[in-house]
Amino acid sequence: MTESTPVSAPASYCAPEPGPQHEPAAEGPFAACVLCQEPTEYPESAKGITLCPVCEWQEAQRTACSG
């Protein structure tokens, strides 16, 4: 009997990579990201879906590769 080594799937060029980490500005309060609850660059009074820089970058990657 021979041991087999696990074969990893090939990496997709569309796979999201970790986004850049940004420090929010010193003024606040900031809205929470709707995906990860991290602070965003937007004020709490911002309307609509607020995303932190990392989730915003990952969402852009998913949208670009969706076809």
C-alpha cells in the first residue's frame, strides 16, 4: 500500500486575496461594516450599505470576476 499526498485544487485567479488594512480617521463616530462589523470610513449617518475598506475591496473582486 502506498501513501498518497493530498492534491490541492489549483488557485483561481478570481480568488479574493486579503484586502489592505486601513486605519479609520481620528474623527467619528463611524458606521459599522454590514458584513464584518468593523468600522468603516463613513459616518454613522451615511445611508445605504456601508462596507469597510477590506470588504469593499473583496466585493469589488467578486463583482469583477462574476462574469
